[in-house]
Amino acid sequence: MKLFSKKEIDQVRLGVEALCKGNLVVFPTETVYGLGADALNPTAISRVYQIKNRPKKHPLIVHLVSDQYLKEWATHIPDYAFKLADDFWPGPLTLILEKNKATKDFATGSQNKVALRVPNNPIAIDLLREFSNRGGLGIAAPSVNRFGEVTATTIEVIRNEFAQLLSNEDIIIDGGQSQIGIESTIIDCTNEFPVVLRPGWVTTEMIQNSVGLSLDKSSFKINTRHSGAFKSHYKPRAKVYLDVTPKQGYGFYALSKFQTPSGVIRLGAPKSIEEYAHNLYLALSDADRLNIEIVSIFSPQGNGLANAIRDRLNKASNK
Ligand code: TXA
Ligand code: MG
């Protein structure tokens, strides 16, 4: 169990106070930072949409302190979803389930399904636990970014790019750089077979092994508004070129085995796929901070996390 510093205890306490008053809390999760609101408070949630400039029908993920809260939000939960929750929560996996009668439309972008996740970050868990002690049932939290732009994974990026959109009553909790660095895997659990809507750290193979079901029959045919459905997303102001040799003045992000041509600004040289994901959004934010106009990125090869990274890169580079 993690021992909290006084600063962290104070930040969590202030965060819970803010949530209870209908204000917003930026908090760390293991994937990326979240912009949190009491999932039962329509005014607070409406501010999240306004601040992010997010389309009203694009639903949010409700973060829970444990799977014991699943039934507060969802109904007709298939056995395989319980298995996934059991195997991967707390962790970087979001389950899309049929919403129950008590779940309000404002928490689901008016869809009949709700997105639920138990995050695996000690500050997030503490925040959720203290909030549930005060009667909270969940924290609705999208990633910290304006709609379509790069997601924040550090407190510095949040202070420079995002904090001015918040009010004085909102709270930002510093949890250091996000461990994983890209958003959770999203699985639609409203069909006979699980369907991957957004790839992430939890891979298709891990899901198949967990539930003992093949995902082969599933496809992206599902008609919901998930980020996988957007061709363009996670975009910096700089243009992103994929797998193109960088020229003079370009920013460059690639595994460390690739050398930096002269006159090129290296934005990161991760040694592993994990480090690649961990630093990717920071590199894109750095490009904008340095007013770089074009960034060349060498996408990683292979399956699993590399596949999730390529999903983000394809959207970041889409014109
Ligand atoms: O790692 C993460 O998932 C982070 C951290 C903060 O938990 N959150 C995150 O939230 O990435 P956001 O809002 O940026 O992305 C949530 C995705 C959206 O693409 C949304 O469409 C999808 O979840 N989603 C939410 N509810 C859904 C639903 N009922 N059906 C389909 N997709 C849904
Ligand atoms: Mg997002």
C-alpha cells in the first residue's frame, strides 16, 4: 500500500470538497490525466463539455472506486464483463455496458450504454474512495485536452495549456507523469462477444485469454460515438508526418535505435514500446511549446501496445 505525503492527502481532501460542491478536479490516473466531475451532477458535467469544447453526444467514462459499484450504473452485465473487471480492474480497461434506469442521460451522452472504469493510480483510488465515503457514486472524467487535441500526461502541460480554462474553485492534483501515457482500452460488452472500440495497454490477446472467447467475430461496426470512430484526434498544432525521414527544422520522435539527422529537433528517443507510449503525448506537446511546425514520427512495429500507439499516431497525423 502506498503511503501518502501530506501534500497528497491535502490535495485529495480539497479534490473531494470540490467534487461535492459541483466543481471540477483534474486528477492523475495510470493512463492519462482526467478532468473529473461528480457523475451525478448535470451542471458539473456540462462544464466539462464546455471546457473541452466537446460535442454534447460524445459520452464520458465514469470512474468507480471498485467493481462493487458496477450495478449502480449498469444492468444485464454479461459474465465475460465480470471476468474482465475481475482480471483487469483496477486498471487501464473501460467497459461499455447497458445503462440501468438510474443512470442519467447526461452521464452517457444520451446513449443507452455507459462507460465504466476502475483506475489503478493510488491518488485516483484515494480520491474515489473519499468521494464514495461522502456519498459519491462515480467521477465522470474525460482526458485532459480540448476536443481533438493532444491529451495531457504531465502537470506542466496541464498548467501551460489547460489550467486557464478552469475556475479558481476547481482543483488540479499533481500525480507526476502518467505511467502508461495513452488512454485505456475500451471494450463494448453489450454483445455476445466483446468488441474492442479503442486499443490500449490491455491488448486483444489479453482479453481473449481472460474471457476465453474469440474476438474475431467482432468489428468496428458498432454504432456508438467512441473515439475509435473519429479519424482525426489527439492532434498537436504541428503537422504530424508518419514514417517520413525528418528534414532540417522538423521535430522527430522515434525509438532510440534511430539516429537523429543533423538539424532535426529530437523530441524523444524511447528505448522500449512502453517508454514510447509513456512519452508520446509529452513529445507532441513539446513540439507545440517549441513552435515546431512539422513533426516526423517513426511508428513502432508489432502488436499489443504498439498497435494502440499506431491507432493514436494515425489519428494525430490525419489531415
Ligand atoms: O484512460 C482513459 O480512458 C482516460 C482516463 C482519464 O480514464 N479517459 C479518457 O476519456 O480517455 P475520453 O473521454 O477522452 O475518452 C472516452 C472514450 C470516448 O471516445 C467515448 O466516446 C468513449 O470513451 N465512450 C464513453 N462512453 C461510451 C459509450 N456509452 N459507448 C461508446 N463509447 C463510449
Ligand atoms: Mg480523450
